[in-house]
Amino acid sequence: MGKNRFIPAEIPLAVRNNPRFRAELLVYDELKAQLDLTQRDWTVVYQAKWLLKEPSQEEPKEGEADFLLAHRKRGVLAVEVKGGLISFRDGQWYSRDRHGVGHPIDPFGQVARNARHLAKKLNELPQGIVGGGTFGSAFAKGESAPTGSVSRRRQERLELYDDDGTRY
């Protein structure tokens, strides 16, 4: 059994100090801690990007996933992370921007489209690089919420959801 591989192995300080990436870093740190304790042979890519050229297109299309988790036997999982004020009501996900305005979002649609494009791209590779052509997608909601009005400490939480809003 080999070790897990994280790309990048360490997150640059400039990214760690940027509040825009707080939710993604929570997921990165949890993946690193949990996988290293319980499982091996995973490759985890943070901010993965790729180009895919469809036969009907002149220019390649860029795809991206916040995280790709790849395992030779288990396959590939693309993960979309949303942070900040994310809610689910009346069958729709919403994100609240810094001005307090809510916007409908579709994190499952986003990650599913990217997973389909990635599957096409990976199927171009020699057989055996990815375990059995198994692909999946997931949405993680990571947030940091103040624990008190005076304290600067933060309580961090990572939540996983199904596309119908069910939290695991």
C-alpha cells in the first residue's frame, strides 16, 4: 500500500491567507488528515484544470474542479466546494454575496458537467491509469462562522450534501 499524494503537497501561504479560499482550504486540510489516517493510494489535486477539445469545436474548452480525487482501483471523484452563506430552499441552492444579495447556484450541475468532461479527457489516456472508468461528482459546503461577537476565533465546519439538499 502506497502513500497518498497531494498536488500541491503544501498550499502556498498567499493562498492560505486569502479569505476567498477558506472553504477550499478546509476541505484540503480535512482530506489530508482523514485520508492519511484511513486510506492510501489516493492522488488529490487541488484546483485541477484541463483542456478538452470536442470534435464539433474549433477551440478546446477549459474545465476545472476544486478537487479531483483519483485512485487506481476506485476511480475519480470531482468535488465542487462552496463557501460563505450557502442555503437550500424550495428545491434551489442559493449563495449570498458580500452585499447580502442571494443568487441561485447549481453546484451539482457545475460539478457534474465538469466530471463528464473530465471523464472524456481521462478516457483518452492509456487503459489502467484510472480504475475501471468509475467517475463521480460531489458538492462540499465548507464555511467559517464566528463563534462569538468579540472573539476572532472561528468555528470551521465541513458539510456534504446530496442534490436534493439532504446533508450527510
